[in-house]
Amino acid sequence: MNWKKLIPWGICGCLLLSGCGQRLPVQENTNTERHEATTFAMDTIMTFAIYHDDGEELLIDTEQEIRRLEQMLSVTVEDSEINQLNENAGKEPVKLSEDTMALLEAGKELGKETEHCFDIAISPVVKAWGFTEEEKHVPSQEELERLLPLTHLEDLVIDGTDSTAYLQKEGMAVDLGGIAKGYASDSVTALLKGKGVESAMLSLGGNISAIGHKPDGEKWKVAVANPLDDNGYVGLVQVSDCNVVTSGGYQRYFEENGKTYHHIINPATGYPADNGLLSVTILCKSGTKADALSTALFVMGLERAEEYWKNHTDFEAIFITEKGEVIATEGIAESFTLENDDFAYSVVKRG
Ligand code: AMP
Ligand code: MG
């Protein structure tokens, strides 16, 4: 994992949450206490801030819920359900829990909706690039051509009545790295709301879930990272009851022969998406969808992503391009303020 690239967005994404030396007074006009914890799970740093009298207990519940999901969904947990599914590729269907089934179904559906730009079966290609290993490298064209037929979502057969899933071809494997944190955000958000929490901020490795408003009644402010500056941000977006998720090539990458290769793969080519975007931030009520769409729209590139947004009403987006543009969709434009003069700002409209 590239800590150098991961941590700044973790910090930046929750700049106004955890402070990191810049804590803002977020407790005005309230007696509700802030309870905060940081942990490492799902291969990333997570920070939870909960405003509730039972905050300490709720922090424990939050961490337990994350660990429960991690045990099922992570490929780094040896006998996780996803590893069992992958090990039985080409052999037999595997019985799965409700959560794993729900996430596979959501992943497959979002794969179809995004015309295969989002692909939870991309794992063989991600592995070929070494993104799951210490040593990363550019795979040969032959290897990619051999592996790409193993990434087709039609070959992931999900049987809801039986609670089973089956990868039909040997060598197939599922990788939930592009969606699992979003799903975990949704689970924890539902859990906390069910226990009466009206104000909380979760950061799962930069996947932000803002629950309710800040205790002072204001909206939460979330920083959108500057892909060109580890510690900087391009602007602030004000949200309540919303997930804010960013995907970008700057988050995890390596260099070979002077060229940079990042971790978000275009399933059409097997190569890292390379279409002029530096990052895509999605704002959506559903964390699962926000997570999948940030990855998918990054793969699509600006033009196609804008078109996709125009045809959907359940999310907003902020695109940052290699040309130094920040482009917000009109539904979020009023809540976004650009804070960095190096970028040119514009708004994309439906009409
Ligand atoms: P994210 O940071 O949410 O954009 O997810 C990126 C991670 O998802 C990568 O590290 C891979 O594990 C996986 N991934 C890479 N490319 C894709 C893709 N096209 N669709 C789904 N998951 C992907
Ligand atoms: Mg994602």
C-alpha cells in the first residue's frame, strides 16, 4: 500500500473533522460531546467522530461492525467469504452471508449500469499489475489478453434463492476494493442512526459519510483533495446526510521507465484508465453507490461521465482534470467553494 498517497487524502478528506492541527470549533451551541477514534481496517486508516452521550460505546459498535464486514469481504483475511468464492472459481458455487450477497449484487448491477467501467471481477488484471503485492510492474500484452476474458461480470452467477455465488471460469476472482468501504459506510451509518445518532462523521480511508448536521446545526464541510499536492485541497463542499467519495490515480501508483501507472484499471484495455481525469468525487446518499461510481466515472473520462450524470438524478460529482479544471455538476455547485486559484472552475448543467 502506498501510505504516502493514502494518508493525505485521509487527512484532507476529514480536515475539518479531526483537525490534524487545524481543528475548528465544531461544538458551538451544544453540550453533545464529541467522541472520536482512529483505526486501521480494510487496508486503510479510518476515523470516526460521533456526537452522542453514548459515544464511547457507539465507537466500539462502529469498529466491531467494520471488523465483521472485513472478515467476510477482505481478500487479506485468509478464509473470508470472498476468498472462498475466489478459491472455488470454476469449481462450485459458494454459500454466502446476506451482506456479501448484497454487495456482490450491488457490484454486479453497478457494473451493468456503468457499461462495465466498474468491474468487481477485475481482480486477475489488478493482480497482474502487482497492485496486491509489494512489487508492481507492467504486465505483458499477452498476459493482459489472457486475463481480460476472466473479468466478465456475466460469469459471476448470483443465486439469491440459494444465497450462493459462483465464478464460472477458473482463474476468475472478485476484488471489492472499489466498493467495500462504501458498503461499510452504509452499514455503520444505518447502525448509528438506528441507535439515535443525529450527528457524526465517518472517514473510511477518505470515503466520507456525513451523518446529519454538525452539532451546531451547520452542514459538514468536506475538503476535496488536490490531486497534485499531497497536503492540499482544491475546495470545500458542504453536505449533510451524504457520502463524499473520491477516486484518483494519485492515490496509489508506481513508476516504471519514467511512466506512472495507477491502480484504477479500465476493464476495456486492462491498462490504468488514462483519459485526462485526475480525480472524480461523488456525492450520494448511498455510500456503496458513491464508491462504485467514483471508480466507474474515473474510468469513463470526463465526457462520458458527464453524460452518465445527465442521465441519473441520484448523485452529484466534482471532476478534476489534467488541464487544471475543477468541474462541478449543477446540483452541488451551490454547496461547493473553490479554494485554490491554480484551478479553473466551471459548472456542468443538465439542460
Ligand atoms: P477506488 O479507490 O474506490 O476507486 O477503488 C480502486 C480499487 O478498486 C483498486 O485498488 C482495485 O482494487 C479495484 N479496481 C481497479 N479498477 C477497478 C474497476 N475498473 N472496477 C472496479 N474495481 C476496480
Ligand atoms: Mg470506489
